[in-house]
Amino acid sequence: MTLIKQIFLHADTETILSIPLSRRQPPDRLIWGYTLEGNFSVNSAYKVALSLASDTTSGSASNTQEQGLFWHTVWNHRIPNKVKTFTWKACQDILPTKVNLRCRQVLEDATCEACGLDPEATDHLLWDCQQPRETWELSGIPFDITGIRYRDFKDLLWYLIFTKHVDRDLLALIVTVAWCMWFNRNKTRLGSPRQPSHEILHKARLILEEFQLAHF
Ligand SMILES: [Zn+2]
């Protein structure tokens, strides 16, 4: 009893001491409180983890609102549907990059063909590789592509929308430039020459101008 009082807070001590002891006085043993038998099982632990996760999700209303605002902002861009689809896929990290194809066991070597140095993942392709870095620098778009580590494309857009508060037109240009990088990468894989950064930027601006002239 003294030991219990030393270890636990007063309220807990009372609760513990009010638990009736078995008359048989079996030896002490560890009990897992989430099964009838008191034995640990992976299945029961999984159910506990799921219930904890759902509690966390239901409690984060502001996070859900931000998610809604994020997708609303992305979907309401004045950009062609092909760029919207690309943006959604890039945010979900389901573009058929070499890293994603390797995950699906479609190919073995995921090395980026532009630099020959790193695996061609979405982040590498759109801002980490040398050419995208050059393209973003040349674009004059005022965000620090090199100073911050973005987990994925969604993380990057999230940062631009909620931290940098970039306006809609700039955001439209950013995702269209990213689409042009992806388009250029695909054409290069089919044998076309790699477009220099200024051409990618020019093409992105042209796409937006033509689309906006045709729709507004
Ligand atoms: Zn590369």
C-alpha cells in the first residue's frame, strides 16, 4: 500500500486500492486490458490503434477545413484540365515517375535520366534536380525552392497557399510550369531534345494565356 502511495497520484491511489483482491491470491502477472482473457494480440492492438486514430481525426476540425480549402484552391484554378489532373496526381504522388514505377516492379533502375545522380521521384523531378532548380530560379517566382525541405508536391503547394499566401494567378503559373516540366520529361523519354528552362517557362505562360483568353 505504501508503494502504491509513493508511485501514484492520490486520486489514482484510491481507485487502485478500491479494486477487490482475489481470495485465491494468484501470483502477479501483466494483463492486456483490451481482450477478455487479458492476453495481448496483434488483432486487438490494431483495433485500439484504429480507434485512437479516429479520435484524433474527429478532433482536428481545423485540419479538415484546411484540407478542404487546399483542394478548393487547387480545383478552382483557371488552368486546363490536364494541368489539374497532373496537379492532383502529383499531390497524391501517383505520377509514373521512375521511383513509383520501381515500386510497382515495372523497372529496376530508378535513376534520373537528366542528371544521372539521384532517383527520379516526384520531388526530384519537379524541384530537386538541376534543371527544375534552374527553371524556378529563372522564373523569378518568389519562393525559396532550395531553403526548405518539402515532403512532396502537396507539401510544397500547401506551403505556398497557407504560408506564402501566393495569389491565384501565381499558383496557376506554378502548377502549369510543373506540368510543362513533366511534359518535357515525357517527350525526352520518347527521344525529343530536352527543352531549356526559358522555353518551359514560355510554354507555361502561353498555355495559361490561351486558356484564359478562351474561357473568360
Ligand atoms: Zn535528376
